[in-house]
Amino acid sequence: MLKKVIRFAKIYGLRRTYVKVAGRLRKPWMKSGFSLPRKKTVSTIGCGQFAFSTISYFIKQQKGNLFLACYDIDNSNARSLKTFYGYSTIAESVDQLLSMQDLETVYIASNHFSHTSYAIQAMEKGIKSIYIEKPISVTQQQFQALLTEKNKTGATLYAGYNRPYSRAIQRLKKVVDAQQTNQGAFTLTYFISGHVIPTDHWYREEQEGTRICGNMGHWLDLSIHIFAWREMPTTFSIDISYSNDNEPDDNISVNITSNLGDLVTIILTARSEPFEGINESINFQYGDVIAKIDDFRSIDIWVKEKRSKKRFFPKDVGHQRAVLQPFVKENRNWEEIEISTLLMLHITEMVKNLTKSTTINIKEAHQRLLQNSGAIKTYN
């Protein structure tokens, strides 16, 4: 444990490491520190490790104690989150939490299957600012219902896909934008060493959407975000290699090509537990731009003969900026989330059925989604 704490301090800094440890230990004597009184307008549904060490941490660090109420099916999780961060109260139910008069923004960080239903419940209660941790939905039916309610109520939804907000990706985008001309197709490769997930973990429950929704959705979403720097493809051909048909969402390779010549390869492996948490290597090429991202701790960029390198401390996978979306005017285009979710759900069904090869017309799928949900906008 001591060795891990020291290693994490070198990666995330002392303050964030302390909070990560506190989130695991949940000791009543551990506190997040003093902050000036603020109007309580933010509530959290789901009080697990992510809500503890990421969502609540960055809100309090950047905005102060805005915490109104928290709720979790495990009352001990809610109690420890309240004690550590100074939430005003623990709600007895989601309905009670969403009915509180001063509530302006709700963060949903519960189990994956519940994200959509809680978000719809919030919209029905008139909440206009809703942050949904990834994935926003785990089935096509959920996704359709979510967007239908969004268009009906006019609520603003924010998704917890954080990689596009990382400093490495933001830096790479500036370099690509500076080229000023369409340089053709993207090539992207991802190698991810993920956590070992036990067979009895809630991630493994059928309704939770497999690791495609729980993990790989991050890199599918990042790919869609990068495609949007140029123009969005209309068609994706998808090929999947399974190393073990009995655990099809572990140790898997997903290969995606588009009608614009793009090539994306995502390898997700979990053969042993990574000591420092999820480790990511990303290689990128677009025209004259070549880049390598090492675990979001550094990025190397080449543009012809010019080379630049940037290191990031603490490690930045974009969590802070993503969590603060409800408080910032300039955020990514929600349409990217719609398209990446469609792609993720399509691949999820492939994995559930052990399908090895399919093609999806993402433009037509997105148009149907918009029409069925009552949206006025059209695909672009």
C-alpha cells in the first residue's frame, strides 16, 4: 500500500493521492479541508469511488462546497461522501434528492444501467443541468428514451467522456488545426492495459452493457471526437478479434475503418492488474502530423522535421475539465456524444453475439435517432 501511495503521488500529486486513498478507506476522521460557504446547488447520485475521488474532488477544488445532497443505495457510501466533502444532507431516495428546491445541477455516477433512468427522472423533475457519467445509456431503447426526454424538456446533458478534454488531446488538436487543410484520413491505435475485473463484479452483470460500455466507450468516443476535427464519416466497417469466447469483452481487439479511409485499432487487455491503474498508449497520424501519447503523462508530436514534446504533471486524462462542464460555456458538441454512443452500442451488440464483422451506416442511424426522438436538427 505504501509503495502504491508513493507512486500515485508522483503521478497525481499529493492532494489527489490523499483523496484517492480516502475514497478507498472511507474513514470518518478523514476530511477534504475547509472551503468558504457557498449556495448549495449540486447533488450527486451514486457515491462510489469516482464520485468521491473525481467528481466531488474537482468541484470542491475549483468551485468550493456547492454540495446539497447525495444518494447511494449503499448508505455507508453516502455517509462517507457527506462527511468528507460537507454535503448538506443524505437523501433518502432519488425522488427526494431531485425534489429539493435549490437543486440546479445533478451528477449521476451510479451503476451503468441506472444512468439513463436517473437522468430521465431528473428531467421529469425539471432539472435542466445533468451530468451523466459514461456510458449515458447501455441499450438502444434507453438511448432513444433519454434523447426523447431531452428534446421534450430542453435540458442540457453533459457526458463523462473525459479524454477529449485532456491537455494532450487539446494540444494535438491545435497542431492539427494549424495545418489549415484537410489532410485525408486518420490512423489511430490504442493499447490499453485495463483493470482485472472479477467474474462476480457488478460490471459483469448482463444489464450493465459489458466492458464495451464500461471501458472501451472512452476510446470509441475519443475517436469520434477526433474525426469531428475534419468531417464525420458516414460508414464504419468493424472487425473484432476475440481471444476468449467465454470472456469476449476482455483481451479484445476492435478494428474500425471508415468510408473516408480512417483506420482505428483498439486493443483492450486485462491479463494482470496494472499497479498504477489503467495505462494507455495512443499513436496518431494525420497527414504530416504524427503523435504519441504515453498514458496522458506526455505527448510527442512531429510535423515533418519539427518535433515537440510536452509532459503533464499531474497526469491529465481530462477529468477536471470534463467534470466542470456544467460551469463552463464552451464544451464539445453534444452530437459527438450521440454518434459515439450509437457506435458503442452497435459494438456492444456485436460482442454479446460474438459477431466478428459488420458495417454500420452511422449517418442513417443518427438520422433515425434524431427523427424518433423528436429532434429538429439534422446530421452534418
